[in-house]
Amino acid sequence: MEQAQELVKRKKALESEIKQLEAELSEHGVNRTEALVDEEGYPRGDIEIVAIRQIRQSLICKQNDLRELMSEIEKKLVSLHSTTSASALDAETSQRPFARVSIVTPNSPASEAGLLVGDKIVKYGSVDATNHDNLKKLSTETINNIKKPLPVTIERVIDGRPQTLELTLRLRHGWGGESLLGCHILPLQT
């Protein structure tokens, strides 16, 4: 972003220099394209041809510099826009539910945390819609968080409207069931 802003400052400076050169041409009584010779092909005696040619040459160079700078600005803005769009898309995708709870065993860690059948999982520890690998990462996340609090973000329909809730699972052995979690999670059908 700062690079693009710096390029825009350089663009404004170049445009100012171009206007100044055009004003100098105007002071000499000519414009960018006006002929410097008379009808017979001789240099005009009423103007300073060498000074005008130098100003025109500087003007052409500045216009070429401006054209190149505009191309650079365009590339930076496209790059900035695509990066911003990708970041926004990743953020939006990571907040999308990717799995749903199909069974919750009573008195299990899942039940104690407040998970209900039908809850949609938005985030399970560090796992979300962008990295769950067909739910394989859920088991890794579960194993890595035994006896640790595991934050889970869910989407639950309350009064007909989806609500996002934050729950904390406390995974442990010996709660009376076979698994660490005490629920069954299925991929969300899209």
C-alpha cells in the first residue's frame, strides 16, 4: 500500500513538471506540435528554436516516464487488490461451517461443553473450513488437546436464526465412553 502511495506521489510530481514544461512552451508562443519552420521550410525567426526543442524533448521524456509510472501503479494496485481479495476470501471461507454434529452422548465431554445434535462446526481449535482435510485434522486436533481446553466455534439455529457460539471442550479419557469427545461429527454437505 505504501509503495502504491509513493508511486502516486511521483505521478503527481511528474504531472506538475509536465504542466510547467507546457507553460514554458506557451511562453515561447508555441505548443507541443506546432511547426518550428515557416511555409518555405526555414526556421522561424520569431521563436527560440533551440530552447523550444529542448523543452519539447524534456516534455517527451517526462511523458514517457509518466506512462511507465502509470503502468507500475496499475500493477501495484492490481497486486494490492488481489491480495486484499484473497485475504477477504480466506477470512470469509474460514468462518464458514464445515461439519455438523450428528450424535452427542450424554455426560460426555461434548455434552458437558454444550454441543447439540445439529450444531454446525465453524472452528475446532485451529481447524476450520480451509484446512480440515475431509475432517482428518479433527482427530489430530483432538489428540493434541487431551486434558487441555479446546475452543470450538459453532453455528446453532436459535429461534429460527443461525447464531455463532463459542464453546470449550475438555477432552479426557475415562468419562464412561469409548472416545475422547463423545460425539459423532460428519462433513457438512454443501
